[in-house]
Amino acid sequence: MSRSKEFDVNEVLDKAMILFWDQGYEKTSMSDLVTHMGIHRRSLYDTFGDKHSLFLQAITRYMDKVKANLTSEIKPSKTATEALYSLFQFMISDKEDLPSGCLVVNSVTELAARDAEVNAKSIESFEGIEDMFEQIILWGQQDGEFTSNQSAKELAKYLHTVSIGIRVMGRSSVDKAQLSHTIDVSINLLKS
């Protein structure tokens, strides 16, 4: 008869996610993970596999949480412009007790060039964010808020690129007012 887990898998996965987000993959040791997650090394391996497997699971968990949070942020928006502001503000806001920046963007800059699985996860995440931008832009184009001189897909790619830059800069000491100004300029470029 197998023993039941003495810990909540999602809870300890969240702890690993935050540690990877804060320190990066390379800097995070298995000892760091065991200590931070509060589980035995054997339990870590039995539940999550090796460090790389745990890292991929942490990225997936992060992507799922971000998608849910972004959806809830933009859902109450009455206009496409308001939805874009909500999306961008979520990206630059300081989340209590969470590292700055974005785990996916951080992982891309650290590992994607030499790790095909991390690269695939980042592409999946980026496509999801681009799709979200595209849907909002289509809404704005249909309502006459945004220009139709370019396709929603092209404009979504542009905004996604801006959002990556904002998330990278969010890891630094760049003033939030500067990031907000960049958001204003980017959204104003979409106006009809």
C-alpha cells in the first residue's frame, strides 16, 4: 500500500516556482529547493522528477496562474483600451511577496537558446499572451477604438514585444512612471 503525500503538491510547486523566479534556474540548487519547498529530497524526486523537470512544471504552473489572473483583470473592462491598460498594469504592478519581472521572460533570457524544452514553454506562453492582445485589439477595431490600418495580429505582435521589454525593465529599478508612459504611448499608437 502506497503512502499518501504529506504535503500539498501545488503548494510546494508554488514555492519552487517562486524560488526559480527569484534566483533563476542555474543559481537554484537542489538543496535550495529542498529547503525552500520544505520537503525531503526523496519526496521531491518522487513527485517532480529531477531539477529540470521540476523547473518545467513550475513554468507551467506560473503560466496557468498568469493566464487566470490576466483573464480576471481584463474581464470587467468596458472598452478595449481599458482592457489593454488593465493587462499592462498587471504586468508592471508589484505583487506582494513575489519577485519582480516575469518567470517566463527571465527563463527565456537565461536558458531558451540552449534548452529546447524551455524554449517550447516560452513560445507557448508568448503565443497565449499574443492571442490575448489580438482578441482585445479585434474588439477595439470592431468598436472603432483602434486603427484597422494593420491587422490585429500584427498589432498584437508589436504590443507583445513591448510587454516583454516592460517585464524585463520591471526587474530593474526603472521607475514605474516610465513604464506607464511607455504603455500610454503604445496604446495611443493603436488609436484610430
